[in-house]
Amino acid sequence: MSSEHLEAPAQRSGEPRADADAATRAALGRRLRELRLERGLTLRQAATRAGLSHTFIRMIEHGEREIAISRLIRLADGYGVMMSDLLSEPRVPASEPEFVGRDEGRALPTAAPGISIEYLSSASWPMQPFIVRLEPHSALEQLVHPGIEFLHCVAGRPTLVVDGVAHAMRAGDTLFIPERTTHSYLNRSSRPARIVGAVHRSGLGDAAIGIEGEPG
């Protein structure tokens, strides 16, 4: 009797990434719901604060939709927290230095093709460090948020547009951005770019911000 060798179905190349994205959306949704309930807000009240629809927020809380970083900023500002606080419950900074390994950063969902943002601290430090990676011909546009920010280019030739003024950056260049100033990340080159930055926690809890050019 001949035996037949059965092979397991080949896994599609996009499946692991899709599963990871779904898990990230689910975790983010749980955290957003937790923040909303901690503040005693209904979906409609949260929507009013953030300038978004309550049905959209419900879908985000259930992990059913991706969300642009500009809308995440609206939710974070409406709840009076920093963007990094959306990834996990913030810890009180220890009295000793904190070491964060190269694989211990926390990725922030951006829903922007070719863009990744990773926070480099796990505690609620007044200054929240992060790194932005931009693939060739990618863009993250029209961001407005509380907190003073500085950006330092470590690789590539990205362009930072601040209040309509374009700043062509090279490795070693640094840019300071006042809080609630409209800015965009652009990488028009054929090479990846990396920017290290930090946002200070000043101004949290103020009136909800606006994202220019984006409907609620």
C-alpha cells in the first residue's frame, strides 16, 4: 500500500504580519476603552472631546479598525495623556536610571504605510523619547499635539514641514517644535530615514486639538 505525503498548507507571507497587526489593534482598543471608562465618559462624550464619531471610537475599542496617528493624538489629548500612555498604563518613574533594551521599545500603530514609531521608555518620564522610521517615499502629515518636541535626524534625508515651512534635514540636524504646532514628516528620497525625538509632557489636558485637513 503506497503512502501519500501530505504537506501542510503553505502559510501566506502576509499572515504573521496580519496577526500581529490584529493583536496590536486589540491591545490598543482595550487601553483606549480603559482610559475612557476611568474618566467616566460615554462613547458620545469621548467623541465630542476628540472630534470623532462615537461609532468610530467603538470600532477602535473593539479592534475592528485601524486608526491614523492624527486621530490617536485627538483621543490622547481628549483623555489628557501622552501618546505613549496609549500603549500601556504609565508607571511612576523610578528614582534610579531606567535601561530600555533595543528590543524593549513599544511600537505605536500609525496606519501610515512605510512609517513606524517606537517609544523608547516604559515609564511616565516627563520627557518621552521615541524613534521614527520612514521608508522611501513615505509621509506622516498634519500632526498637532500638546508638548514641546525636538527631533534629531540620525539617518537619511527627511523633510520636516513645520507651520508650512519645509526643513530639509540631514544626519546630525536637530529641529525644535513648539507645542500645538502643525508638522509633517516626509521622506521623498529613495533611502530610509530615521529621526530620534522626544516630547515633553507640558500642556496635557488642555482643550481638544484639531487635525488640519482631516474630518472627524
